[in-house]
Amino acid sequence: MTEQRTAGIHHITSFVGNPQANVDFYAGVLGLRLVKKTINFDAPEVYHLYFGNEIGSPGTAVTFFPSEGARKGRVGGGQVGWTTFVVPADALAFWEARLAKLNVPFTKEARFDETYLRFRDYDGLQLEIVAREEGQDSKWSFGGVPMDKAIKGFGGAVLYSVAPDRTQSVLQHVLGFTKVGEENGLVRFQAAGDLGNVIDINAAPMGWGAGGAGTVHHIAWRAKDDEDHVKWRQRVLKHGFRPTEIVDRQYFNAVYFREEGGILFEIATDPPGFMKDEPFEELGQKLQLPPWYEPVREQIEQGLMPIQVRVLDADKN
């Protein structure tokens, strides 16, 4: 029997503040598609917004719980420190010019022979862009971002662990990552897929962060299908962790567990995906609710701030 290995990141979910500002940044600035407008199933007064490539494929979906006036978090141990997006190999200069044009401050960092543009969203969430050949190009174009420069999905992430040796062990021995390098206090791991497949982690322990707006809530890893997902849950159990039961998230099934470096991990199924309840042309346009919330749709909609995907003024000229 082949050893189970995840293809890489399925999605990354973060806390942010104002919902419209969230849409303006990820659709307006970054050119991602809002593929699903739903609610936090555990807190229906809060949106759950999903952005990604044209269909929000696994490995491209960055998701948010936006809450106006939310308490600000502190990025630190027990979290994803940096969310990495990947763009086509020749697109980094475009993104450098775009961030400058839109007055998004950025720095450039070199690590593991790659150049990264590092910046923050309106809530302080730490983001970076890297250019690579691998990974399927996005088929989505919006605002000032043409299709041939568009974000493909995740390049990976930088994990901030309070017990990095333990976290590295989970990456290797539970999730099936391969250690591929070490430099400047970071250890690099690679997964089997070609998107969301490169994970860097601090080599020395780091102090705890604090959850809140501008921090990542959890990172989800890919399972091929429901059958594979059941095996993943058994595998996590076998390694001494306490995963949740399988939870139906409508667009994927999920299992959660907190690894010993403090980071909340999820394993999520690739299917059924975001076209389960909307056709391609209409993705992200209407508030989608799971069946058990439909009877109180009117009440839920009244409590949510209206949002719209809009082209930024700077891209209209």
C-alpha cells in the first residue's frame, strides 16, 4: 500500500475586519474571484467568504471570517505566519508595479533561491507573492489583473510554531511532506502537488501569537476524496492526535486537529467544490446557506453588511 501524502494546501482561513474592505483587497487588489459568499456555519451572523481561481480549486482558495470591529490579533507562534501566493514565472515585475500603483507597501525578500514580495492586507494579514513555472495558470481576469499575470493559487505558507520539531514531525510523518532544505533559521518542506506545496517553518521555537483580525485561523491540507479522507482521520488518530469527527462543510468535508506546535490543521476533501450549488457564471453572487439555515435566511441576510465585488478606481483609468 502506498504511503498517504497530501498534495499540499487545500485552503487557508483567516480572521479579518470589514467585509467590503476584504472584498476590495482580495478581488480588487489581488484580482482573485469571489467564488462563494456564505456564512460561518458555527456563527451565522458572520460571513464566510472564499476567493480563488476561476472555480476556487483546491490549492487556490483563501477564505475569511470578516467581522466589522473585530478585535485585532497578533501574528505569532501557533499560526500560519505568511500566506504565500504564486504567480506565473514572468509576472513578479507586474506585481511589484501593481502594489506600488495601489499604494500597498511591500518589501522584497530572497530565500531558498527565490524572490518574494512581502506585504499586508488592510487588516495586517501577512502575505507574499512568489513566481514559479509549476502550477496551472488561473483562467480568471479582473480589474487591473490580466489572466497571464493572475495569481495561480497558493505557493505555500510560512508556519510559525511554538514547538517546531513537533510540527516538522507532523509535516513529514503524518502529512507526507519531504524535507528539502534549511537556511537562515527556516526549514523547507515540499508536498506532492504543484500548488500550495512548499512549506517553510521556523527552526527555533517562537512565542505565542493571539487570534483576531489579521491572523490565520487554520490551514487545511488536501484529501483526494471521501474514502481518502476517512483514512486521513484514522492516520491522524494513529499518530496520537485527537481529530474531530468528519464535518460537512457543504463544499468539502473537514477534519480538524491541533498539532503540538499550536497550529490548527484541517484535512479537507477536494470534492465536491464550489459549483455544488451555483453554476460557473454565478459563483459568489448570491448568499448561499446550508439547508438547515434556509428557514432563517431573511434574518441572516438582514444581519450581514451588503458587499459587492468592484473594480478599484485606480484600475478604471
